Amino acid sequence: MSANKRRAVIVLDRGLSTPSAMVRAVQYRPYFEKSQSWQAEFSSRLSDELRKVVNRARRPRIPLMMPLIYRPLEAYARRWERRREDEIVKMAKEADLVYLIKIPHLALFQKLSALKGPKVVLEMNDGLWLPFFRKYGWEDLNAILTVADAVICENECIADYARHHNRSVHVVPDSPQLPLFEKFRNSVQRDPAKVVIGWIGSQETANALYHILEPLEELFARHSNLHLRVVGAAAENLPRFENVRCTHLAAYDQETMVREALGFDIGIFPLFHNQDALSRGTLKAMIFMSAEVATIAERVGENPKLIQDGTNGLLAATSNEWLEKLDWLVTHPAERKLIAGHGLETIRQKFDTPVVFDRLLGAFDEILQA
């Protein structure tokens, strides 16, 4: 590698195979390798394998065994994390910039800031200041924002909050890993006999499906060829459907997610109208659009900036709108295909991985110059 390249250390909370790691870091690895101006090292505080062992220990077959199994493993994991943090600080001494993704640990930011060398950058996504996130590890968010030299986030709602605590805030959108969709695009065949409506997320976000429960029930009562496919949530996370014919996949990796999305005919992105929705980016919609799926998203937050209603997707904000527009997509296959094609073209032009990577490097350069 060229000696004049700037050096970045990219630090992830867990292993490199998690969805957040793939979307916000690992997919850029080959682009760093080709970059003429930056090189990067990737590291994580905790391996996927160790975290899986700890999580399994939390749910032993014999509940009374939990203290005997879980507590020693958790103590070991914490020692492992501290050792990894020391190694990360050592790596950072030779870096120009350290980019921390989903790291809620104030002590690590303080250690890195004390080096007085590399710029320390927090990657911030979702409304981490809201009660749900503060309850699960982000109670020191404001202090972290103050210690960090800069913040990179995915949308203006998050940026507005971050600017109250940090003067160097940069908006870089997510990229939906379009090259992976292109790789598998021709290997997944849709069933022409049915229309698959798909949703992708996690057990924490599956409650958004309650927002369109009644429109879905009415829609499925009207049409016998519909199927709802839920990816990322278990049966206990879903509404108690009556008319809706539904299957689910509780866990997935990146390839599975891409293959599942390519099998959808319609992608749905419902949200409640609250601060959590305003802070969310458009990644879910972009995933559907990358799969060339006709996308209908909540008319809230960032979605209207991405979707031109009726052109590259649809927007809805009420139960009547959701039912009307879903029904139109189901009954107009030619128009549905046309909208899906426009959605894919939007991603190719504005959010392909090289495009977003250039924006990320632009933010890095601005942070160093500041």
C-alpha cells in the first residue's frame, strides 16, 4: 500500500457478519483496498461466536441453571471486551481516524480521545436518545457525542439531535449492497400464481406491522392469491392474523436477506408516526427497491425524500391509503413492474455502493481538515 494513504480503523461492536456491520462498514472493504487515498483496518469488540454463546446461556433449558451458566460466561465476555478495547486503542495510535459503529461504550471513546492523535468518529443511526435505546446501553449517548471529534449519521433527524452536542456532524446515507442483489438477481424466480407481500426487519421492529393490521386483513379477504412473508421476526412478534396467510423466518444472514427480497412482489415499510419513525432512514425501502420490488412506505420521515409517489414507489399514511394502494398494486401487475423498475434505477443512480463510499470518504476528509 502507498505510504501516503490516510489510515482509518473501523471498529464494530460485534462481529463483521451482523447486518449493521455489513451495511455500514464491511461492504466497503474492497473499495478501501482500491482507494488511492485511504486504507482501513476492521476490528470488533466482541466476536459473533462469543456473543451467540452468551445469548444462549441466557435461555438455558433449565431456568434454575441460568446463574450458574450465564454469569461466568458474561464475566468472561467482559474481560474479552476489555482486552479487545486495549488492542483497538493500540491500533488507533497509528491511525488518522477511528470510526466507531454502534459502540455505546463511553470509556472506549475517552481512551481514544486521550491519544490526541486520531480523529474519533461516532457512527450514529436510529433515535438512540429515545427511552428504548437508552434502556439498552445508550445511557451515555450525550457524553459520547461530546467526547467524539465528529459524528456521521444517516439522516437529518439524527443530525439535528447530534448537533446539540457536537459541531462536526455529517450525513451519509446507507447503501443497500446493490452488488449483492445484482449477483443473485437471476437466480431467484417468483411464483406467477401468487403475489408475495414482503417485510424485512427484526423482532424489535416487527411491531410496525400492527400499524397496517386492518388493511392487510381486508386485502387478504379480497384476494386469494396473496401471501405475506416476514423476514427477521418469530411468530410471537407478529400480530394475531386471521385472514392473512403468512410465513416467517426468524433469523437471516445477508445472502438470505437478498434472496428473500428478490422473491417479493411488493415490499412494505409501515411505521408509526412518532420520533422513532422520524429518526429511521430509508434502508428498508432501498432494500426492496434494490430487489426490483414495488415498494410502499409510510409517508413519514425520510421516505418522501426517496420515493416519488406513483413513480418509483408508493407512499401511504392512513389505513385507507394503505388498503387502496396495496389493492392497486395487487391488481395492476404491469404498473407494479414499471414502478419496481423505476425504484431499482433510483438505487443504481444515487445509492449504489461506490456512490455512497465516495460520500463516506468525503466526510472523512472534511473531519480531518476540520
